[in-house]
Amino acid sequence: MAFKQDAALEMMKRLFSLPEEKLLKIHVDKSQGVKGYLPFQFEDGSKRRAAFSMGRDYTNPEQHFVAVAPGGTVTINQWPEDDLPEFRRIIYDYYQDVFRFARKLLQIFALALGLDERDLDETFRYPLNDITMQYYPIQSPNAQSSITPHADYGGFTLLCQDDVGGLEVLNANGKWIPAPPKKHAYVVNTGSYMEVLSNKRFSATVHRAFGNANSERYSLPFFFNPDPASIVVPHPKLLAKGEKPLLEPQHIGRLSLKGMTTNRPNHPFLRKLKELGLDEDELDYSLFLRPIESIAKERA
């Protein structure tokens, strides 16, 4: 896996070195599933970060080791095939390795909770994975956090960093501590859905990230999230008789689409969904995978 980490980080650097006009050919607005290149975000006149994401897409043969999409499913991942033809292969080499590692780690989480090692597998049967490459240009010395403090949704995140560093996590005493990079190691951040699933035995990791005044920074997080068909509740074995869950159930597919709609209200596909007048309880991840014409016809 170490070699594939290095290759993926190097390919990531090559991607973000492409001219902006080439990156815009794979802008997230051109993907129905909001995957691809997200241009620089600005704050106080400074560039803070740019990103590229790819995720669960069973139309891609590289993901057929998990599942095969039915006919008519919309492809959501985009690739810089003209400018970096080897990008897709190298990123998928990495994706497949880290995916299998995440499956094993999920079973370790189960054992740590006192469960059988496969007790959490069903919730992550067809996980809503995502790789979001993040590039932080050189920052001014007085720049604030490039990513504001937050906890990830999802089960857990496996973060591969370059050697620049900049990640901090909030410990149980409310103190920010650095998570220094270690070559070929992962930082594992538990997410809010794992907090629900474990009935708060695992807390979601609050973290933030900074750019660097002297060096560019690259990070390569892999988000391992529950199956979008799942409704996440505490595992039954973690509740005593008569005990109530500490947190509300989480409908993964619905929350995924709702989050996208909130974060990117002007995305062409999401705007069309809004124009169709779908109620909140009709929003579901499965809509990402259907042609908008099919959804509109069904609503007519």
C-alpha cells in the first residue's frame, strides 16, 4: 500500500499543477453526483484550497469488485483523461487498496465495541465511499484555519498526508493537538455516523486544518461511509434492555442528498431537483444515479 500512497500523492500534485482551464473541464457542476474538480475557495482575498473528488460509482469497472450498476445508471465520476491519462488507473489502484483496508478496520471497530467482527458489515454493505484530494497553496503567515473546525459525517476517515502537516484534532480536554504526518501512516478520524452506531462509545473527531506559509500542502482523505440505503441506529447489542439510543436515527441516503443541496444549491442537477418540487422525505441518494429526464417524467 505504501507505494500506491506515494503514487497517488504524486498524481494528485500533477493534477493540481494543470492549468485552471483544463481542470474546469471536469468541474463538479458537470457531474450529476457532484464529483470532479472544485476550484479554489477564497477568503479575505486569499486562495485557501482546491479539491478533486471521486466516489462510489458502480458504472466504473474498477468498482465491480463491490457491485455492478444496473443499466441506465448515470456515471458520476469524472477523469482528466486528455491531460493525465494515467490518473484514473493510479488513483483506482490506491482506492481499491484503501477500500479493502477500511473493510478490515471496520471489523476492528466492531471488536473494540465488544461485537462480533462482522456485526457492522451490513450497515456498510455498499458503502458511500469518497476520496477528496485537497490542495492548499502557500498561505500568508496570518491566515486562519483553511478548514474550519468540524467533524466528518460517515463512519470514519482515513487521511493520508504529505510531509507538510497542518492537521489538528480536538482532544477530550478541549485542547487542539497537532496530528503530525508520518510517512505511509493514516490518521483515523471517527465520524458522526459511527458515533450514532456505537451509541457514543466512539465520539466524532473534531478537527481543523491549516495551510503553510512556506510550502504547499496536499492531503488525501478516504471517507468510509455507510450504505446510502441504511438508517443508522445504535447496534442492538450495544443497548441494554429498555435502554434508549442517545442520538437520533440517521437516514444516510436522504442526508447525503440534503447535504449536497445545502452546500451546492446552484449545482445544475440539484437545482433541477428543486424545481421538480420534491418534498424533503423524497430526497434520496438514489436520485443521483437516475437521469433527470426519468425523474421529471415520474413527477409529471
